[in-house]
Amino acid sequence: MTREIKMRASALVLALAMGAAAQAGDDPYRRLAIGGECVDCDFADQNLSHATFFGADLSRSDFSDSELSRARFFESRFANANFSNAELMGAQFRGVSFAGADFSDADLSDSMFDRVNFSSASLTNADFSGS
């Protein structure tokens, strides 16, 4: 499957999930689940609070200035991704690799970490208080 087809399939799944949640009268981000491969994707300045990332490869993707509070990250890769100035308060991380990622000025306060790889990541001014 080519990269373009994978990205279109992922976008369709996301649109369907968000639409179903909106029709149910719920906050669509509470049910947003992201998986699969989407390298170099642009999620900058987006509201992804309460989203679940499971089995995803979002290496080199841009999450800068995004709202990811209470998001859940499971068994995923975010190598060299950009999370600068992102809000990740109360997020959960299990079996995730952020090798080489940029978390400059990110807020990760009150988050839970289990088997997380931050090797070579930039953590300048990142807030881990209460974590």
C-alpha cells in the first residue's frame, strides 16, 4: 500500500470516528483513535485532547502548539517528532519512543510514563511537575 493510500485511509477512519462521536452529541476528541503509519504528518496547533494513539508510527510529525491534554499514547513511535509548546497535561504514555523528539517548552505535568524512550530528545524547559 502506498504512503498516499495509507494517509487517505487513515484520514477516512479519523473523519468517520469524529463524525460518529459528533452525532452522538459527545466531544469528538474523546473518541478519536489514531493508529497506523503517518510519517511527516502535520498536527500542529490542533486540539487532540483525549485522543488515543495506539500502534502508530508518527515519526517526524509536527505536534507543535497542539492541545493533547489527557491524550493516551500506547506502543507507538514518534521519533524526531516536534512537540514544542504542546500541552500534554495528564497524558498517559506506555511503550512509546520519542527518540530525538523536541519537547521544548512542552507541558507534561501530571502525566504517567511507563517504558518511554526519550533518548536524544530535547526536553529544554519541558514541565514534568507532578509526573
